[in-house]
Amino acid sequence: MLLVSFFAIALVAVGMSIFVYTKVDQGEIFLVDKKEVTQPKVLDRFQLEKTVSFFESRNEDFISLKRQPLQTLDPFIPTVKPKK
């Protein structure tokens, strides 16, 4: 039963692959209209500085948390000394 169902699913997968391949080859699916004119976005310097400062503060928080010892509630977990 398992072998028959595997071959049935494999046959369906091969059939769908052939179907999609022929449709893409003929250009009937996955068409994109190229009528839209794209303009490059202007870089917002204030937003960039805000984002960079956010990640710098997150990095500082992460470094300070790495240096603190772990506070565990389970007495069977050994304590880890902070890195220097």
C-alpha cells in the first residue's frame, strides 16, 4: 500500500512538473508586465542613522548580557562564569 501510494504521488509530481514546464516554455504563466517605470528610492539619512543607532544599542545590550553570569533556577545546572 505504501509503495503504491508513493508511486502515485511521484507520478502526480512528474505530471505537474511537465505541465508547469510546458506552460512556462510557451510563456502562458508567470508573465510580468514591464510597463511600470521604476524609480530608485532616495536614501533617508535620518532613518538610516536611527536604524544604525538602534542596532548599536542592541549590540551594547547583548555584550553586557554576555558578560553577566547566567541566572538559573535549576540547581542541577552549573553556573557559567562571565567572559572577560
